[in-house]
Amino acid sequence: MKAAISKLNCVGRIGLIICFNAISNAGAQSGGSIKVNEDAVAFASQLIQEGHSIADRKGAWREHKPSPDMENEFVRAHGFAEYAKWHLAVDERFALNTKSRYKFPYGDFKNVHRCGLLAVQARARQYGYANIEKAAAELERAIEAQAGDRDGSFAFANLFVFHPCKSMALKLPAR
């Protein structure tokens, strides 16, 4: 009986150690090392204004996100300065010329993807990066406005219905 209680006590202590470690890791992640990449926000905004954006559906980022091979090829061809422009955050714990430094990708090295910005917003919210979430939300609104302008209608003439699995745009009748 004493052996069983001793084992349970040991397991309980191990569980507490794991919980405290997880809490300290979460605190370290939301610390000040990850910051908004202002150059990337400006670059994405410019791309959207120039029409280099895709107003795709929520959840499509799995299909549109560049593969590691595509990322490596892009870095070889264009360098880390250009690679950085495609990520809304910088993790200052990592060296300049490493892929690990750049967080929250939003495009495919050609276009800004709405689904990428939605993924950034969700991840930033999950990990407590309010400034990154806000930057992604502003860029997403710009894409929606741009998509409305391309249709010849106002951005507010479209009603977006969001579902956890997919989204779709419904045209409101003209008056």
C-alpha cells in the first residue's frame, strides 16, 4: 500500500514539474522576442494595392503555403532580405540569415493570400501576439476591399459568411 502511494506521489510531482515547465515555455514564447515585421506589413500592403492578392477561402492555406523546398529555392534565388518580406513577424532570438528567424508567412512569394492572413490571425491569437494579429487583420480587410473594387462594387456590398470549415461570399442585390 505504501509503495502504491509513493508511486502516485512521484507521478504527481512529475506531473507538476511538466505543468510548470509548459507554463514557463508559454511565457517565454509570448515574451518580447517575436515582433511585427513592419517591412513585411508595408510590402504586403503594397502588393495588395497593386492587385497581387488572392481572396481565397479560409482553410486553403494548407494548399497554398510554400513548401520547404519552395522556401529554400526562394532564399537561394533572392536571399533572406526578400524572404523576410513574406513573414509578418521576426523572432529576434535567431540569427539574421536563418529561416527560423521569420515567422507567420502570409503569401506564396507572388501573391498575398487571404487564407494565409487568416492563418496568421489564428496563430497570433493562439499565442498572444496581439500586434501581429492586428496587422494581419488590417491586411485581410485591405484584400476584401480590393476584391470588392475588382468586382466593380463596393467592398461593403459583399457579405462574407464564415463557417469553421469554409467561407463564401454572397452578393447583396443592387438597389
